[in-house]
Amino acid sequence: MTIVKVKWNQSKCPTPFACKKCLQICPQAVFRVDCVKTERFKETDPNEPNVYVIIPFYVSECVACNKCVEVCPNGALKIKIKEPTPAPEATAKA
């Protein structure tokens, strides 16, 4: 089973809610945006840095098409693919 890891760098993408390009292009809808700063009775500004975060929530659905990496204007996304190591064949002497 191939293992896909998706990493998002917040320092390169401080306002993901304002951009959302990775969310729009992902064919598997792997990402979601969460608000990490809320104030009662006040709307959160999508252009305020570090208020929203990208979470690769459904990473198990990722097909590693790299579209999100290619569309990101800041280079904030990285995808790593780890192929499984084959199990050593058991050799039995008869």
C-alpha cells in the first residue's frame, strides 16, 4: 500500500482562506480550511494572517496528482510518496 504524506507550511501561506487555490483544484477534496482565531460577535477577516489553516484532512484519499503543489503560488504544499518495501521472500529448505 502506497503511503502519501501532504505537508502544508503556514509561514509560506499565512492567508489560505483568501487564496483557496489548492482546495479548488484538488480532485479528491483532500483539504479543509479551519479558523483558529474567533471572536464573539465578530466576523473573522479572511485576509488576516495566521487566522486560518489548511488541514490535509482526507489525506488517505490523496492520489498524489500534484495539482495542489503546482497551483500554490507560494510553494506551501509538499507531497511525499512512500512506496511499501517488499517483504523478503521466505526461503525454506526441504
